Amino acid sequence: MKYDFDQVCDRKNTNCSKWDSVAAIFGRDDVIPMWVADMDFPTAKPIVEAVRRRAEHEFYGYTDAGETVIASVVERMKRKFNWDIDPEWVVFTPGVVPAISCAVKSLTHPGDEVILQQPVYYPFFPAVTLNGCHIVNNALKLVNGRYEMDLGDLERRFHPRVGMRAIPNRVKAMVLCNPHNPVGRLWNKEEVTQMGEVVLRHGAVVISDEIHCELLFKGYKHTPFASISEEFEQSCILCMAPSKTFNLAGLSASSIIIPNKALRDGFENARASMLPRPNLFGLTALEAAYREGDEWLEQLLGYLQGNLEYTIDYFERRVPKIKVIRPEGTYLVWLDCRQLNMDGMTLRAFMREKARVGLDDGFIFGPGGEGFERMNIACPRAILEEAFGRIEAAVNTL
């Protein structure tokens, strides 16, 4: 089936967070929303049909993830990543962010520390702090327009802190984001291996958020953290979902893969007091996406590649003061606006009021995000054209 990603769909008046909250979030209703990671494309027809068939069975009671749902995850890991997993390793949750919070709770006690690599997806922050833990920042480095991990700094984050007396670190976990949101890096196998060796050497566990791992640009291949070695497998809580890949965030179903039984039992115990069951329609959509969604996904990736090249070309030619950090994965583009010489709140006001484009402000992603903006390019080309024209016109007034 041929899908038309150029079609502009009206999503207003559907309680859509992206479009129906524009005035509440941005202070005016004429802003083009390009902030939240939610695509402006209808999902694959087989998913729609599967949800419709389930809805026609007029019983919406408590629902478990059956054998075929679990098998769809197992088969997906083998087919996409050549990774053999046991069905017992799979735990379902209503989302990756609550699963990360649950993982932190299961691995820590109040006062413990969790490493993040900032600038990073801001919902990670409360997942750590609301569990009574402290964030330790292993800041990413921007080198010649490309972000890198600072492995030397990562090693130092595990060392005792020196003051009047040595204070032992209390790092119990590190949250890996791969592909990284917002900077767009797909950490390759060598980078992830080196990072993992540091973390595991110090007895910590990796919580790996890989929700964007099937949204890759040409030439890139994802390696799940837990697939690298048995040692990594046994020291990891790995989070995946079809929600970003197939635009299913509102259906609330994620698969958390935990090979280590002790870690899995701890996670399950924490989950029992924190999280509800996944949505029954979410489980239906998850299975349909993993079994029947690849034709749509292949076409989507081609369209996103075109959007990315259009974005980079436009800013290079028409708005050179804003630099596009080329992403390797996700459909989120990290814009370097530092040449505009604005502080965070001034840049926010400029984009919202002058350009009338709603982006995610870089500073909300933590240290290192100042002077940047995150933009979602998963939309019909016509929306990009209008938004970029507005940004260009606003910059030309400076």
C-alpha cells in the first residue's frame, strides 16, 4: 500500500496535546506546534484495522498481554536486531518514562545517585528526583558539530568526591538514551561498549531508553545495549516501545526487557505499587505494529530522510545563523541558535512571538542546552515550509 505523507490532516478538536494545547502552552493560537515527539501522520492501516476489530468486541475489561503479544516482541528483536530474547524477560508497562521511574525506584534508595548525559530528555529528571535520588551529570561534548560521550568524565563520576574527607559516590544506575534525545546521536556499538564497561566496572546498572531505535536515518544501525554481551545483558533494564516508531503514544504500551531475574523481580515489585496495566488497545496496536507495520515504516523513513535533507539545506542557505545538528536517529532536530546571541527566555519569546513556531527550549534539557531549540520534523513538508519561512522572516528582522 502506498501512503501519502504529504497529506495535511486536521488534528484540532480531538483533545490532541500537540495541536489543541497551543494557546495554553505558547500563549497564542497562531503558533505552529513542533515541540512534542508526536508525528502528524496517520499510523499504518493494519494497526488501525486491528484496533477497530478489537473495539468491535464490546468488552473492555482487564486485559493481559497474551502469548502472541509477547511473541511479537521476541520476534521483533530477532528480526530487527538479531537478538535472541526469552519471553520471560518481557514486562509490559503503560510507557517508557514511567518504566524508567519504576526502574530507578527498584535500583535505589533515597539519597542515591543516577547518572544522566545532559542535555537529555527532561522527563528523566523527575524520574530520578521524585524517587529521592540525585542527578549526576556526565555532560555530552559538542565536537565539530557532533556530540560525543565524555568517558573520562564518566569514570570520574564514580570516584569518591574529595573535600574535608573523601565522600564515596552513591551511583547505582545510569540512564542511557540511544538514539539520544534531543541531540540525535545514535551511539554506535563501540561507544556503547566503552560506556557500559565503565558503568559495570563500578557495579551500577544501565537503564537503557531505546524508544527511538527504529527511527534511524540512512546508513545507521542500532545495537541494543543488552545484546552486546552476557555481562551487559545481566546488568541492564532495556526500554522499548512502538509508540514513537508508529505514532501510538496515546495508546500507552511499552515493552521492558530485563534478562536478569533479580532485576526483573525488583522491577515487578516496584511496578506493582506504581503502574497500571497497559491499555488493552495499546497491546493490540503493539502486536499489529510489530507484525504488520513495516511497509508503512519503510515509507515513513524515506519521507523523514527527505524532510531532514530539506531542513538542513534550508537553514544552510536561508538561515545560516541557526545551525542544524544532523541527527542520526529520531525525527527530532537540535538547532544551534547561539549565533542569535539570546539568553534562554529571550530565545523562547523570539520563537513563539516573533516566528510563531512552538519548539522545545534547549535549556529545559539541562546544562548544555542553553542557546538550542528542539524541533520535530515528523510532519508533512508543507508544514515545514511554512514554519521555516516564519523562522527565516523573524531572523531577518534582527
